[in-house]
Amino acid sequence: MRRSGAPESGERETEERVSNPWRIAALTGDRRQVRRIGCRSPAAFRESQRKPVGVTIDNLSTHGCAVRNAGSQVVGARCWIALPSLESWEARIAWSSDTHHGLAFSRPMHRAVAEMFIARRNGRLPWGAAD
């Protein structure tokens, strides 16, 4: 039974897409569901059973990031990325091209954490202040 004034399922999804600037509209043709924001930052990358190596973050989203300088990687391999002042995030290699790799986080980063990190690195968010 629908409560008076409560949005229906489709309405909630539309409200979420409008109120969440991370969401990408399905019409854009991008296979990703969330935006990746350009964000240059040093980080530590670690493969399973290996020591961390320094990498550069090229972009970040709540669901993953792109890194450079991690050497060759195997798609699907388990790894961890440690961003400055944040805990390590478990991820899998989603794609790999020479020394440029896309990581898919095992669990999404909270929107507020990603926005804080990007704002500290870039000086602002692309859609204005975090709400």
C-alpha cells in the first residue's frame, strides 16, 4: 500500500538521479553508472602478496579510479589502493593498458568521502560545493 505523499519507485529513482551529481544518465552511452572526476594525486598501490608501489591517481569516482605507473597488471586481479589520509580500498583491475589501469572498488566509497578528497585535491567540485 502506498502512503499518501510517498513517491513511487520510479519517482524515487528519478529524484536520486537528479539530486546525486555522481549519477550518469543512461542516455549518455557510457557504460559507467557514476562519473569519474579528474583528480591528480599520489597514492600507494598494492597487489595481493606484494609490497606497495607509488602511483598517480588520474580520476576518482565512488566506484573506482584510474591509476598510472603500477607496471603491467592482469585484468581481474585483486589489489588495494591507499589514497592520502584515507584507508586502503580493496579493488579489482577492471582494465589495463601498459602502465595505465582502471580499478573497480569492491565496495563503493561514500559520496561524502570522494567529494572531500576531490575538493581537497582540485580546490572544488565540478558541480559546486558539497551539500
